[in-house]
Amino acid sequence: MDEALRYFPTEGTRQRHAFEVLDEIILKPLETALAQPGRFEKLTPAEPGSPIRIFATQQAFIPPVIIYVGLVGDAVHLMGFECDLDYWDLIADDPENQT
């Protein structure tokens, strides 16, 4: 969770959403979905044969996020977190996004 807090500080900033936004939009729905039988197994392995799975998302107000999850016993745990903070700069230069 420390990795997620680097990208989404507890209090939020002018440039970054607060952790609460990430939790409500991505983490809680992911936790609910993964509580359903068989959902973890449907996620893409991080590498062929890996017990770690990848969940990637892109929301309208949050840059693309990749969450790595793994089974510890019967429980799914957050194993890693990445966020592409340069995404908005990248798409700003895309001619298809120009109006």
C-alpha cells in the first residue's frame, strides 16, 4: 500500500488525487470482485506460470493503474502497484485528442 500512497497521498494535492479517491474508484471494487469465487484465476498472470496476477485499469479521472495481486492462503493480497503519472502529458500531444 506504500506504493499506492506515493502516487495518491492521504491528503491529496493539487496535482494528485487523495488516496480515498483511488480506494473508492478502484481498490474497493477490485476487492469486492476478487472475493467472488474464480475471479482471481481469471486475471492475467504477471509472467507465464506466475502466482501473481495483474489488474490494469484506466479511469476518466485517474491515470492508468496496474495492481499486482497474489493469493496468500485463501486471501488475495496487494503485492505491488504502478501508476503512469506521465499519461496525461502523453495523450495531450496526441492529435486524436485535439479539438
